[in-house]
Amino acid sequence: MTKCPILVSCAVCAALLAGCASAPARHLSDPPRAAQFDLALDWFYELAPGFGKYLGSTPLELGSVNDIGQLTLISSSLGKVIAIDNASAREAWQRDFEMPVTAGPVVLDSGVFVALGNGRILRLSLKTGEVEWQYEAGVAVENGLSAADGLVACVNANNRVFVLDAKTGQLKWRKERPRSQDFSMYGQTAPLIINDMVYAGFSDGFIVAYAALNGTALWSRELAPNARFKDVDASPLRVGDTLYVASSSGGLYALSADDGQTLWQRDIHGISSVRAFQDSLYVSSQDGIFRLDMSSGATIWRNVIQKEALISPLAVGKSSIYASVQKYGLVVLDRAKGDLLHIIDMGSDFTSAPDFSPGAVTAMSNRSTVYRYIVDDVPVN
């Protein structure tokens, strides 16, 4: 049976609902405006119903969502961390802070890890949201927070990398690089924790490989010394013995994970994420969304979407690719061919990256409204 499109309070399009047996979308508040959905909407949640402007002249949400199956975890520039029960579409818990949540939520061992605008890193209980420990990183951690192998790692705005014990919050080690004197883009990259290594990118254009145990620097590499914007803003990706990392305007690099030597390089600007599936890389950037051959960097397909658009990090499924495009909304592309399948316009820009769990894609608009869509797809990473 083919599912009908779901519409929420859309009187103009009401005729389209005739004969549609789908139940209406569940929600925790009224929708912000009439809209037609190309995908089935499970639920939506407004963090600040009815608000007009904040963070300047127009709404801008720099928070994140993390759908872990039973729960969807939401962090927000409005200073909130919220857990939504996906089965009931009700709040499981909420924590309010006096400042924006600037990184996370990431989950490890029943802990939810977030960072606040003052540089405080917190572990919250996955069950209740209560603070279990906190660590002061000194200045803001913007975007870059990761958790794996019993560790939590981040890079703060002063180019310091911190590695903490995920259970206790105790500092394992800390290293730093000189702060870049050049203009850099917003945020820091989340370090990659893998194979007893921590790979961290910095605003001065360096990528450094540290031993996870004690922080010994095994190698360091400046990616693009002559680039206009040197900073490393996309989280590194390791596949086998190759590390993929990007400089803001210096392009995409495939490096030897053992010593940092260049295997190949592509001039793609403003890269926000690099994902892998089988023998391909999927790259979001200001030059569009790319599918590249993993071994050579050659382009398999490219979809510009919109010239010089700000495109979020990607969520990649076996069938489709999902991304937030600032002036478009949430977009869905065919993974194999790169064709545009859907544009979901909710009357607000999207900046935050969508998140993908089996059968569902969750995204947050710049009006701090979270939407969870049902999809016939599963994530690949």
C-alpha cells in the first residue's frame, strides 16, 4: 500500500487527503505554519513556540539532534537539552542552561555529552538528564565533541584539545597548538577517536595524530599553508589505512593514517563533512554535494543544489542522502546518482545537520523546531 503524503493543518491542500488512510502526525505543539510534506512526518517539536527573532535579526539554530532509536536527543542554541521518546512523541526529560549548548549531544555508555558556550563539558544521565560530571575547558567548544572507546574528546576555541575519561570526567591529557592569526570559519572539528588514536584538526590548518593513551603526538601535518582559510572544520574520517580530512578553503586530502603523507588532494571549498560507503566518499561543501571515488578522489557525481549554499554535514543511507541547505530546507538526494528527490520547506532555513537512525530522519530548523520523518532507508555509518 502506497503511503499518502502527510499534511498538517493545510486547508488549501485538504482535498489531497481524500481517501488517505494515514494517521495524522503526532506533535507536542501546533505546527508553525501550513506545509506539505513529501515524506511521512512522525512528530515535530517546537523548542520555543511563537518566538520571533533571536541571535541577531533572523532565527539561527546551531544546536544538534541525535536519534538513538528509543530517544531523540536535542541540544539547542536556546540553552536546552531535551530527550523525546520516539514511541510516544513525549518529553522524557529536559535540562535548561543559562547559555547556548554549542556541541553534542553525543552518547556513550548511558551518558549524554554536551558542551556549553562557556566551555563547560557535561555528562548527563541518559535516563534522567541529571548532570553526572562537568569539566571546565576554559572557552567555548563549538561543534567539536566526540565520544568513543571510553573517551570524550574536543577542541576548544583556543586550539586546545582535551581528552577526558567518559565515566569520571577526569582529564586524561591536554595538548594545544598556537591560535591562528588568520580569519577562520565558525566552530572546531570534532576529533576522531579510532584504533587507539585521536586525530584532531585545528584552526591553524594542522591535523595532528595523537596516541589516545597519553597524548603523544605521532605526526602533524599542515594541510594548506597558502589557503585563504586554513582551518580544519570537517571531522576527520579514517577508512582502513587512509585518513580523509579537509581544510576550509584548501580542499580535501587523503592522507596516510600512519605518517600523514598525501595520497591525493581535491580542490573542494567549504567542506562540512566527509562520509564513506563501500568504495565512495560523500562530501558536503559550498561547492555542492559530491560522490567521489575513494581511491583517487575522482568525481562520480556532483549536485550543486544552490550556488555557494551553506550545506550541513550529511546523513547517508543506502538509498538516499539527507542534508540541511540553509536557503532550501531539508533536501533528499538519490545516493547512487545524486538526483534531487525531495525538498522539505518548513518556512524556515535549516542549518543544523540531520540525524539518521534506521527508518527515520530527524532535523531541526532555524526556528528551533525538530521534525522526525519516517523513511524507507537505513544509515550506512
